[in-house]
Amino acid sequence: MIRDLLKYLIMLVVLVLLQALILNNIQFSGYVNPYLYVLFILLLPFETPRYLLLFMGFFLGLFIDIFSNTPGIHASATTFLAFLRPFAIDLISSRDTIEVNTPPRLSFMGFGWFLRYTLMLVLAHHLFLFFVEVFTFEGFIYTLSRSLLSAAFTIVLVIISQFLIFKE
Amino acid sequence: MRSLLQFLARFHVFFLFLALEVISLILIVNYNNFQRVRFLNSSNQLSASVYEMSSNLTSYFQLKRINEELARENAELQTKLQKLQVLDIFSHADTSVISDTTYQFIPARIINNSVNKQHNYVTLNKGLLDGIEQDMGIIGPDGVVGVVTNVSKHYSSGPSILNRRWRVSAKIKKNNYFGSLYWNGNDPQYARLNEIPFHVELAIGDTIVTSGYSSIFPEGILIGVIDEFNHDSGANFYQINIRLSTNFKTISHVELVKNNFLEEQINLEEQNTDD
């Protein structure tokens, strides 16, 4: 239990630093920016209570906001992501696919399940994030394409991370 | 009352979600008044020192380019000095150039910067202890960069030109018509200049400089050149696209401008609005 807690804490610090110092500086054609930090919310155990998910989403977003001078923007998007997560899980898994004490990882849940899970949640998060950031529906197509491209980038990184680090 | 409590307990997750979203929204909307949430920005000690560590590491890889930049700036200053000395020979009595101490310059390094957001900010490694104050202009080797809005002990930060919440007063160098320059959130190389009326003659390549009216920047600091312009039928003003002279993707060393008479000017201007 303590070991798990420590593992998640280290993951949080690594992801926030990775996001603030490296990923925020990546600019494909100036607009596309991956937000890998959502991986933290994606990988929390299935048993995490919903209210805790929401709080963690909010504070994770707030951390990122502090580093990128955008108070509230990431916090709102990540809270939204945390709110959607249980519904997404219900939608794509039957009762017997989820075993007790397995985290939602690629190695446990299989490639197809994990891809659908990541696709849904990352898309929702990025759309919410980019539209809150511009705070208008003016230039709808432009913002839409920005969020879709960034989401694709993030999804690729999430999948790669599953093969590189969380193999076990 | 009881059924209300039951209702709340049943949907507590949804209400918590709503509450957190409302808090986020309040943060977003209030941020227009930069100062209110002062600690939630990158000049706070924790995030600024992380950024400084990272910048200390990466700055080694940019030394060559930085040296070239400094050498070029140095050369420009030398030429200016030469010209001044020539002037000095002809008019010993005229000391107006030297005694103009309205503006003071403090060098600093950018430790964090972005170009891919809608609201981009720079963080600098100088703060209160180095004499940095709010509303000091930030100037790079190629012209205007931004303005300081938040200051902590050792760090300061503020919006760059690439921030939709900030405008700068700019003018066309050759004929002194002035307007307001802003970024439209798309390309970090280009900005827009507004409020230039139709009868003004423009040409592609005209230089755009600061007007000096905003009291943050001295007059005549380079901003960019006109890249294209056109006027919509029915509108009163040109739509002018400016190619910014500063490359925000590579900028690292800047100078902060302090206007020694800023307070005096603002007080005077406030008296006008009182009347």
C-alpha cells in the first residue's frame, strides 16, 4: 500500500516536471502541444473513489497551471477528465474484465481496451482544454484541429509510455 | 430538508465536479487582474527555481548564439557611441543627450518562455532585490519583448507580445502615425497593428517602433516591419500584419527598462481624467 502510494507520488512529480520542462517546449508547427500529464489520472487504480479522482484531477491541473501561468485552465480540463473516467470505464468494459487490484494498464487490460480508453478520455480532455483556453467558439475549426492534432500526439506518447516504462 | 440532503448525498460526485469546475472558472476569469492571484504564476519561488535550474543547464547549449547576439548588440552600441562623440566635439555645451536619465536599463536572462499558448509569458531571473518593479518594459536585442506584471524576491514574470491580453502602443517610424499592436493568437512571427486610418501612406517593409506614449517603453524601440496590409470596404482603419523582429523561440537575454518618472506621468494623467 505504502509502496503503491510512493510509486504514484514519484509518477506525479516526474510527469509534472516532464510536462513543464520538456513537453511544454515542443512545438510542431507552433501549435501542437502534447499533454502527457493526464497519464497520471488514466493510470490510477480502478478502486479509486470518485471524489478522490476529482480532487486529484483538480490539483494535478492546478500544478500544471502554476508552471504554465494559466490558473484554472488545466485544472478545469483535468477535473472534467477525472469526472468522465468512471463512465468511460463502464462503457467499454464488462463486469468480468476488471479484476480486483489491477490498475488500468495496457499490460493488464490488453491493447484494444487500453487504446479505446485512452482515445476517449484524452480526446475529451484536449477538446475541453483547448476550448477553455481560447474561451470562444470563434475560429472553431482552427481550435478543433489544434486539439485533435495534440490529442493524437498525446495518445501516441501514452501508448509508448506503456511499452517503455510500465511493462512489467 | 431531509430529502434535499439525500439528494445531495446521492449525487455528491456530480456536485463536487460542479464545485471544482466553478472554482477553476473563477480562477480563469479573475486572472485578468494579474495581481490578485499572484502566487499562482511562474514567478513564485517553487516553480521559478525549477525553471532556473533547467535554464542553467540548457543555457550552455546556446552559448554560441548568445555570444553572437551580444557581440552584435555591442557593435551597435559602439557605432552609436562614435556618433555621440562626434556630436560632442561640435557642441560642448549641449549635454541634453547625456543628462536624459528618464530610462534606466537592467540586464536579465529569460528562464522560462513559451510561444504556443494563447497567453504566453516570460519569466526572468531578476526580482525585487535587483530593483525590478511592476510595469517595467522588457526589451531584447531585436526589440520589444514584453512587460513585467509580477515580481517576487528573485524573479519576475509578465506577458510577452505573444499574449492576447496585452497590447502595446506602436507607431510607423517614417510618419509617426500611431496605433495599438496586438497578437491574434496564431503565428508567433506576426502581430497586428490597428487604428491606422486610410489616408496614411503605407509600404511593405515600413518599420514599426514603440510610440513612447505608454510610458513603459522609451520612444523608438524596434517592434517589427509591415509584412502586408489591406483595408476591408466599410472599415475605417487598415488591417496591417506586422512581422515581429524578435524571434520569441530563441530569445534568451533581455534588458528591463525602468522609467524613473513613471509615477509622475501617471499622476499627471490621472488629474486629467478627474476633471
